[in-house]
Amino acid sequence: MGHHESNYEPKWAIAKWFDERLPVYRMMSDQFITFPTPRNLNYWWTMGMVLFFFLVIQLITGIILTMHYIPHEDMAFNSVEHIMRDVNWGWLLRYMHMNGASFFFIAVYIHILRGIYYGSYKAPREVLWLVGVVIYILMMAAAFMGYVLPWGQMSFWGATVITNLFSAIPLVGDYITQWFWGAYAVSQPTLNRFLSLHYLVPMLLTVFVLIHVWALHVVGSNNPEGLDVKSSDDTLPFHPYFTMKDMFMAIVFLTIYAFFVFFMSNYMGEPDNYIRANPMVTPPHIVPEWYFLPFYAILRAIPDKLGGVIAMFGSIMVVAALPWLDRNPIRSLRYRPRARFFFAGFVVTAMLLGFLGAKPAEGWYVTASRILTLYWFVYFLVILPLLSKMETTNRHMPGSITDAVLGHHGVIPEAKQ
Ligand code: HEM
């Protein structure tokens, strides 16, 4: 993992005995207690820990929910109601899991935008970034399949719309879709395999999170200045400085989450999903969960089905390719005013696409979605590569992290007086 000298000293004889055989406590100490961390990290760097908390919440609540859930067309919907009404604390487990998914996505979107703003994807953190994108795709797969399990109207029709996208693949599309369903429509085999995969994917995701943290600890954190760590002055031990900062933000997040779980339990959900799945009745509007809306808007912005599917997957692939699209040597957008301007445009675009994804695909909604989809791709494929060449110097950059913390000149401001 990280390349700093281990200064772990086992205190008891038994700890020393154990350390010589399996130095797991040494590893924890080196990686999470004394780990040298840039001293200028701000609150945007706390999302990783918040994500970790939500991952644990989702795993625990999910494992217990599965003990009472029945993956059968005729029983799934009722089994969820049974969890809500009859199982001890079942309502709490379900609302925690439902809202936990949304909060997981809120945190991951902040985490990704932080990475883009501060250039955290640039060398030497490309692998860390790619592992992050894999995690994000796994999160989307898990959330999509989980949403199908309650077997409500939106579960069924959402699954039908999204799985049908595969039928856009030329020649083999229909075959692949039916293979995916295990039948000729979304039905019993589909539900059963979705439960199986909904359990498997988060386990894979957990493995990738460990790899993510490993990759992070090999190269160390980036920081708001985007400068490399030059000396030990630039860092502080992870504990207590960043454990406390992370805990503070985790408590803020968990408090807001608790408010949603207890008082606005269904605010982020769709009322239609409390109607049992009915293959004979299509709901008037089929909308995915909020975190998929920007991609849903991109999908529907393109008039051709295959084109829409390619654009939707492409919109994530361009994010994966960021380290090779933005070659500018300056990492942090603090020192790149032009890139900052276009980044703000990207954030607004993503939000507006989210708004449009929830609207019917008609009239000016479609026109606006097309313009915004165009900006999404132009931002990654044209603007960032161009700015790589056009915005490469900044006189105001401090010489080091410590210089920046102490007021740019390496002199403590008070000491100047
Ligand atoms: C389950 C989801 C995830 C977990 C638990 C997780 C965890 C973490 C943790 C603990 C850190 C260090 C603390 C921090 O910088 O916030 C981190 C850093 C990072 N993560 Fe994630 N992450 C997740 C998803 C993602 C995704 C989806 C991406 C990008 C697509 C990503 C990209 C990064 C990058 C680039 C860094 C380094 C940031 C820096 O040093 O400036 N992560 N992650």
C-alpha cells in the first residue's frame, strides 16, 4: 500500500507475537492512523468516508431484508408489505435501504464532481479514477436491480424499458434481451435472477472499494491546490485530523438521512410503485429513480433507439476517459478560471438534464435535452482537450501545499507584523 515508513510499535507481547505472523494491525495503523495526508484537505474530501458509511448501511439492511423477501411474481409485492407491517423494525430496514440508495448517489455525485474540479483523475491517479468509474457502474446496476424487487408498477415497467434497450443492438439484440429476461418478457425468471445479482453486485462493489482505497494509498490523496506533497510539512497524520473531519461530515449526512428515513420516507420514490406490477397496464409516465434521470434524458434526446443507447453509455465512457481528454498539467480548477467556467456549465447541464429526464419526451423538453446532451459531449471531447493547450500557466500558484496554507509565501501571516 502506501510507501511511508512504518512506525507501528506493538505495545503488548501478544500484539508483537501476532505482528510477526500477520501484521494486520500494523497495516491498519500505517494506512489509517499515521498515514500522511495533505494538511489542506477541505470538506469535499470527506465524501469517501460518507460513501463507506452508506455502503455498510446498504449491506447490513439489504442482508436482513433478503431474509424476509420472496422473489416470486405472485408474492414479491406482498412480501415487501409484510416486511413493512409484520417484521420487527421491518419498516425501518426498508426505509433505510430505500433512502440509503439515494444518499449513496448524492454522496457519489459530490465525490465525482470533487474529483473533476480538483483534477484528481490526473496522473498518477488514473487507475484510482477508473476503479471509481467501475464502482459507479456497479452502483447503478445494483440500484436498478434492487428497484425491480418490490415488483410494483414502476419496478416492472422500468425493468421492461431498460432491459429492452439491449434489443437495439443490431442482429442479436432480441436474442440477448430474451436471454437476459430468461423468458419472453420481464417475469418470474427475471425477478429471481435480479435478486441473485442484486446480492452479488454489492459484494463485487465492496471488493472494488477495497481496490479503490488501495490505489489511493499507493499514490496518496490529491488536495485542493492540486500540488504534489513535497515534504513532511505538507502532511498530517490521518488520525485524528481527518478521522475527525470525516466523522463530522458523516454525522451531518446521517442526520439529514435520518430526517428522510423518518419523516419523508417516500419523498424520493414514486407513488406508482405502491401499485402491484401489472403487465396489462402501462403507467402514464415511466420515470426512473432521480439518480438516473440525466442519463434517461440523454437516452431520449436521440431520435434513434440504438443512437440513444450509444449516447447514454457514451456519456459515462467520456467521464472514464477524462485523464486522457484533459492533459492540462495544472490539476486544480482553482488555478484554471476558464476551465472553471465550463465546469460550472457542466454541473448546470447535468442538473437540467436531471430535470428534463423526469418530463415527458415531447416539445421543447426534447429540444432542450438535445442541446444539453451536445454540451455534455462537447465539454469532454472538445473543450477540455482544447483547454489542455490553452490554459497552462498560472502565476498565482503557490510553491507548495504548506506555502498555500501559510499564505502563499511560506511565512505565517502573523509573523510578518
Ligand atoms: C462506493 C463508492 C465509493 C467509495 C466508498 C469511495 C471511497 C473513497 C475514499 C475513502 C477516498 C479517499 C477520501 C476522499 O478523497 O474522499 C476516495 C477517493 C477518491 N475517489 Fe472514491 N469512492 C467511491 C466511488 C468513487 C467513484 C464513483 C469515483 C469516480 C468515478 C471515485 C473517484 C475517486 C478519486 C479520484 C479519489 C481521489 C481523490 C483525491 O485524492 O483527490 N470514487 N474514494
